[in-house]
Amino acid sequence: MNTRLRRFATLAGVLLSGHAAAVPTLKNVTPIFYQSGNGNLAAGLIVEASTSLPVLAIGGGFTITCTTSTLPQTAERLATFTGFLGISETLRIPAVVPSTYAIPGWSSIPAASCGGQCVMQYKGETRDETSLSVRIGSQNIGANFTLVPAGQQSVGNAVLVTICRSGQPQCCTRGCQLP
């Protein structure tokens, strides 16, 4: 009986010491956001993460809102990766980064001026999703244990872009002269 107790204590110690190393690591969250021509924004999010466990979930998303319209634009994505031990993966949101988004209310900005701002609010996150099933004896008696509680890390922030419209200024009144 004493030998079984020592083995159980050793196993518990190994599993608990492994928990400190099992927390997922959110390596990098890279937002991409800029005006890419008249009427368009380029936007995307790259989330890099790793874990020492066999299952890793990476997710994130962003919302773009502009002062020229109340219409928000969003993108979200979640992926689960598996491996034997030690996973290091990158998730792109959306799948093609950067992607092009139309600036809502673009026509309200006067030609040859900077008449609005857009903000991209983003969040990237990662978490471990590992559990272990333990069977005792040969009679299918067993139980499922979550030996390593799910760990999670997340990062969020915002990026601001001033939107400008190219072109020639327009004179709309009699006697107006452009410099």
C-alpha cells in the first residue's frame, strides 16, 4: 500500500509541475490596418501562439468603425491545432491578410481632404484544451480527469487611421477660385 501511495504522489507531482509549463504562450498579435486607396481599407490580424500540450486553440477578431458611418465591419476566426507535444501555430484573420474593406460613407468625404477616421478594435487569444482519460484495471472501469486545467491568454487594443480622399477640390459657388 505504501508503494502505491508513493507512485501516486510521484505521478501527481509530475502532472502538477507540468502545469506551469503548459500555459499557452501568446507569442505575437499583429494588427494590419491602413488606407489602401480611395474608398478602401486594408485590414487583418495575425495571431501566433504555442503550447507544450497536444491541443491548442487560437482565435481572435476585429471590428472596424468609421466616423463616416454607423455601419461596423467585423471579422472573426477560431482554429484548433493538435500535435504530439509542443505546438506552435499562426492564425490569420481573415484567411487572407490583409483583406480589403470598403470605407462606409466614403462619398461623404470631400475630394482632396482628410475627412474622417476609422478605428480597428482587435483581440487575439489562445488557450489549451487538453484533458486525459485514465482507465484502471481490465474491466473498463475508469474516469475522465482534466489533469491540466485550461489556460488562456489574450491581448486586445485599437488602431486609428485618418482617411483621406484624393482628387481636385471642387468650387461650387460663383466666383470661387482654387489656389
